[in-house]
Amino acid sequence: MSNSNNVIFFDNYIHTPLTQAQADLTAKTVAQLVLTVREKEKLLAEKDELLAKKDEQIQALQQEKIRTPHPFIAELRQWLERRKAIKEIRPNSYDKCRVIINVHIAPFFNAIDKELDTADVTRDMIKDFIAVVREQGKDPTAKEALNTIIKPFLTEMYTQQLIPFNVAMKIKLRNMKKAEKRAITFEEVEKISSVAKEMTPYQWIAVPLLAYTGMRRGELLALTWEDIDMENKRIYIHNTNSTSSEKSISIEERTKTESGTRSIPISDPLYEALTLHRDRLQIKGSHWIIRQLREDKPMNVNNFNRTMRKWRDTAGVKADVSCHAFRHLYSTLLAINAVDVNRAKLLLGHSDARMYTKVYTDTKLLAQSSSMQDVQNLVAKRLVC
């Protein structure tokens, strides 16, 4: 190190001493910077304090909300009514949920405590409820109750900060048994057809329509002659007949799924059946394919269910056969005839092809396919005789 001409050498670093004026200016600048930093720190501390107070206020309000009584069953019913009022749920779905609440959910939780608060509902309570319903052999009801009612309800309560968390969110249903549904057999179709033609001939056409198209019950009951093109042999499905607590008969311009709006070809046996119905069996001048006896109006879904049960019971057919059993038969016939999956999906009005391959096709009936073609042809001939 050397000192010459006010220049100080520190190896490769050169530092020129500041003048007094420069030193004073630097000191002043540093002081201002320190003051600025301190002021900013003070402002940040005040801001943090305000945020902390707001958080305390929010938490206090939340706790106050939670402490306010929210009876579980009463709130659940009000939640369902709100969904209905803003049309988040269809009338028939509303009716179904209301029955589940009244028949299953309310009796179970009221037995625990009639004044049970929503915030006091526990995960174990819900799991016990599911176990009770499943013990009754009602796995589909348990699934509906949890996923369609309890979970969405508690999610909304949590979103509104009325409960600290949703105790049902992580509950999963395992080893659920699917409702056993089978396809109606050709022999059963023939028996029901004979009884229907004798008891209520003007409604008999329901049997071949269900058997040869696989349409849903609501779609069948919404059919008019305007939907049937006899010349081009097509049936156009675009409406649904439903019933609810609001309306006993409601024809809606929709189907169960978007894929449900479709056209179905009329097979030769069905063409003969429709011709027989139009020319000889239907009440003269009918607009609706399945109509009421005294008035040319669509039939109520529940009344048609009763009619179908009368046909079935009189024919000596097993009680597990319903309108949907015809849909299972149609799906199975598509599989027997090796109809392409996408084509089958369109004919059935499914949005998911797996419904055709895994749900509706009756594997037991499918295993008998080698002998079914002849039976099918025989029944087809008898249906239109």
C-alpha cells in the first residue's frame, strides 16, 4: 500500500477520499433512506395490524354464524325447496329427493336428536346412516342420498361459512350392489301382448313399441301420430312424458339425455303392429299413440305403470319385469345381431356407449343367442296376429 497525491491504493482497488461536502451529502442521503425504510416498515406494520383485526372480525362472524342454530333436517328441506324454486332440479327429481329425505334421512337423524344442528353432524353419523340403508338392501338409495342430497347440501353450507367443514366430502361408497335388472324374455313378451290386446286393446301397441324400439317409458307416452312416419318407416323421438307433484302429466320438449333425441327405424313386424293399431284397435281419431280411455290426452306415467302391472300379473309374468325390461331386451337383441356400438348408442339414445355394453345388455340372455333368432321371429309373427 502506498499513499501519494491523495490516492489510496488497495491492490487493484482505487479509492479517492470524499470531500467534506460529498461526505455530508452522502450522510444525508443515507439518513433519508433509513427514514424512508422505517416509515415503510411502520406502514406495513399498521397494515398487518389492520388485516389481523379484519381476520379476527371475520372469524368472529363465522363463529357467530356457526353458533346460530341450523337444524339439519329443516335446513336440508329448505335447501331442496330453494333448488326447486330456482329450477336447479327437475320436478320429478325433486319428488324423488323429497321421498328419500322423508323416508330415510329424516327418520334416522331425528332418532339421534330432533334438534340436531348441521354443524354437529359427524362423519360417523353419515356412515352409520349409509350402513342402515344398505342393510335394507337399498344400495341405490344410499348412493342417491349421499351423492345427490347430503354432500351437495353440506357443500353449500360450508361455502356459506355456516359449518366449519364438509364432513361428508371424503366418504366413498364401496362394493355397491347394482339393482338387478334383466331383459324380458320373448315368451314373456308374447304373454303380456296377448293379455294387453284382450284387456285394453287401444293401448296394446305399447308392447310391440317397447319391444321393437327399446324406447323409454316417458318417450313412449309422449308419442303422437305426428312422430311416426309410416311412409318412410321412421319414429322420431324428441319428447318426454313425466309426472311430478306439480303436474300429473307434463309433455316436455326434451329427452333424458341430449343423445335421446333420435329417429328409430320401423321394422317390418312393428310396421304391421302399427298398421293393426291404426286401422283396427285404436280409438277412432286418436292423436296420442297411448291415450286415455275417455279423452284423447296423454296417459299419466303412474297410471300406465299400473296398467303394465295388471298386464304382467294377469299374464303370470314375474314381478321383476317392468317397462325398462323391454329396453334391456332391445339392447340385447342389438348385441346378438352384432350391431356396431356407436350405432347401438344412437338407437338407444345413450350419451355413453358403456351403458349399452355394460348396463343394458343382458349377458344371460345373450348366452342363449344361438337359439334366440328363431324364437324372436316366432314371437314377432304372434304379436301382430
